[in-house]
Amino acid sequence: RKEVEQDPGPFNVPEGATVAFNCTYSNSASQSFFWYRQDCRKEPKLLMSVYSSGNEDGRFTAQLNRASQYISLLIRDSKLSDSATYLCVADSGGYQKVTFGTGTKLQVIP
Amino acid sequence: GAGVSQSPSNKVTEKGKDVELRCDPISGHTALYWYRQRLGQGLEFLIYFQGNSAPDKSGLPSDRFSAERTGESVSTLTIQRTQQEDSAVYLCASSLGPLGELFFGEGSRLTVL
């Protein structure tokens, strides 16, 4: 089983729609979780950290479910500019390195 | 500079030649990662440094690939006897510690003819 798994998509959604991505992680000892965004032919950049209590940043909401070992990202009122690949990240437990999922591609269409 | 710097930004080489890719992390960042990304694919982990040691080099695809880090700063990724399948963008990232936010460089695009 991969350490971090994501549905590769693509997710094609109309502008204004709400879309949600899930990501599962294999190590129950993982403590740090992030969502990154990667635009085409660009380097990944941090979108948001994921906290145990869940957190929100404008139209974006991240949640952690430790019991089922997954994190989620909810995007409300999708914009054309949200089109990108969204990468889920979890650490390997025991203060080891972080691991990226392969990413979920989102295309917001007019 | 303020960010992660990688050089060269573009490298075209002939099959069989050796190449060196350089990464200057953000000052004070102890963790450093190298990734490979082929066109349209996800990030492929290569190696992770904590300080000058590499506790995880499990992603290096063959013994043609090696990396080192000195002075808890600059890292060099070396690919010997390059093959066409080595063509990709090589991304370097650094963070304050093993669990912190990763800051990526813009990558080195390698094309092997």
C-alpha cells in the first residue's frame, strides 16, 4: 500500500461548484498533513496545513479524520483559477520525512 | 536569495554524459529533498537529507544517481551516463525540519538526447 494515496482525477467541475478531494495515508503515527497546489509546469506551493480540528481559509476547508486515516480538501464556489493539481502530503511518522501523493487534477470549466 | 535556488534551470545533454544539478536551500533549513517529475506525472521522491546525512535514499532509481550535501547547505544531484528516460524536471525542496512546510525551487529541466 502506498504511504499516501489520492484519486488522480481529473475532476471537471463548472465554475461556482463545490468539489471535495480525499486522500488516505497508511501510517497511523503520521502527525503532519498538508495540501499543496501545483500549476502546470510550475513547482508545488503550500495551499494549507491540515490541523486536527479542521481549518478553513476562505473558500478552502481542510479536515483530518484520524480514525479512517484520511484528509480532505473542500473547495467552495470554484473559480477558473483553481484549476491545478492538488497534492496531499503526510509525514512518515516518528519525525521522519514527508511523503507526497501523486496529486488530483482539477479543471474548472466556464 | 530568499528562496530555494536551483541550477541550471535547463540542461540539454547527450546520452551517456554525466550531469550535475545544484540546489541552494533556504538558509537554516536542515531538511532537503530531491524529486523527479516527468511530464504529466506526479512527484517521484529521490532522496532526503537531514543536515548532511541522507537517512532515506530509497528513491534513487539506480546506481547512476547519487547526491551529496555539504555544510548543511548546498546539495548536488549527479546523474552518470545519462539515459533518455532520465529526461524530467528535477525539483529540490527544503524545510526548517522534517515535518515543516516544504519550499520548492523552480526545478532543473533535463533533456537527454
